[in-house]
Amino acid sequence: MQLNDTHPAIAVAELMRLLVDENGMDWNQAWAVTRKTFAYTNHTLLPEALERWPLGLFGKLLPRHLEIIFEINARFLDEARVRFFGDDARIARLSLIDESGERYVRMAHLACVGSHAINGVADLHSELLKQDVLPTSTRCGRKSSATDQWRYAAPLDGPVESEARTIDHRRDRRELGQGSRQAPGTRAPRR
């Protein structure tokens, strides 16, 4: 499925919800299916057009989706911390949650993390996207010979708009009343 810009990025969390909650699939298996399902096309390079959804509103309207996004972010940041040990500024830029003031979900980051491929709408756009908006990632820059797409495993580093903060995904879980991390697949499906 094609995520045509950031508008449908919530589909990443929705597919995870359907696979884990409705179908009882193990988290890791569901994540593998989700990543293989989506590809993301970015249509604009303007930072103000890259959607950010306020955490409070998100949690009020879609609390289960926010739980899933927190879990995706926690697992992703755990991997990123190993790869970029001690680089807290990079980890802050990679996070799906913008911590630079009021907290937001970065929908373009969610689309990137949840997709097997990312591209711009034209060759030049893709190159600018790769260089300026999303210049580096945990595994950046593998270009397919057949298409103008780059495979990313992560949202990409961009300019830091404010001082980086240490990301505490355990706090996200506490705010949702989850306490400590549950083992994958141990949560009963929601009905």
C-alpha cells in the first residue's frame, strides 16, 4: 500500500492494531508484515507541511494507536541507541515523538519507520528529500536500480530546531498507565 504523503500515515498504527489486537499476531511478526506492506511517497519538502499531531489530541481520539506508536518508537529508539551510542541529539531527531516543546507525533517519521521504501515525487525531489529533509538514517541511501526509491529503516536526521532532549519512552508508557514493558504477544487481543 502506498502512503501518499503523511496524511494516511496513521495506517501504520492501524495495521499493527488489526494484526496484534484483532488477529492475535505476535508483535515482531506483525511489524514485519506492516513494514512489507507500506511504501511512502513524500510530496513536499517544507517542514511545516510534514504533519505533527499533538500528543494530547492523539491520545484522546486514538488512545490505542498512540500506545502502538509509543511501542514502535521505543523499539526503534532501542535499536538506534545501539547504533548511535551516546548521540542523544541524533536519537532526539530520529524519535517519532517530537520532544522540543509541546509533544507531537511526527507523522512523516511514522511513515518512514513503517515503510519498506521512501521516495519523492521526482528524481530531483527525491535527491533533495534525501539530502535536505531526511539526510541520514540508520540505513540510508540504498537506491534500487529499477525505481527512484531509497530504503530506510528509520526516520532520517534533519536540522535540529531546538536543544535536543533525552527521549524517555518509559515515561510514555507510564503516562498511558502501562508501567513496564510487556513481552511481545502477551497482551490479550482487544474486542
